[in-house]
Amino acid sequence: MESLNELPPKKLQELELLTSQLLNAMKRTGLERETVYADLTQLHSELGRIRRERFDSDNPNFTQHSA
């Protein structure tokens, strides 16, 4: 595996979920000031971006209708 973009969807989803859980655990224990917390936040954001891009690519006809 060379990059996050190459992860299969199931692995990407699992990594995003686990990262979210770790961030929540760190926040509950007061560790959100640790350097790794910022790195994990960035990783979580990147995983979400990749997931959304894949969804958009796989569902080109999906649009949100405004009221």
C-alpha cells in the first residue's frame, strides 16, 4: 500500500472510525494538547475527504436539492 488513496473502501472506513474513537478517547482523558492529537485530527480529516471524494465519484448523479 503506497497511500491512503489506495486503501479499499472497507479499510478506509475502518481506519476513519478507529481514528475517531482514538481522538475521542484522547479528548476524554485530557490529551488533546499532545502533538499526536493534531496529527490524528489531520489524518481523520484526510480520511473523510477521501471518502467524500469517492462517494462523489461513484455517485455523479447525486445532488442536493435546495428548498
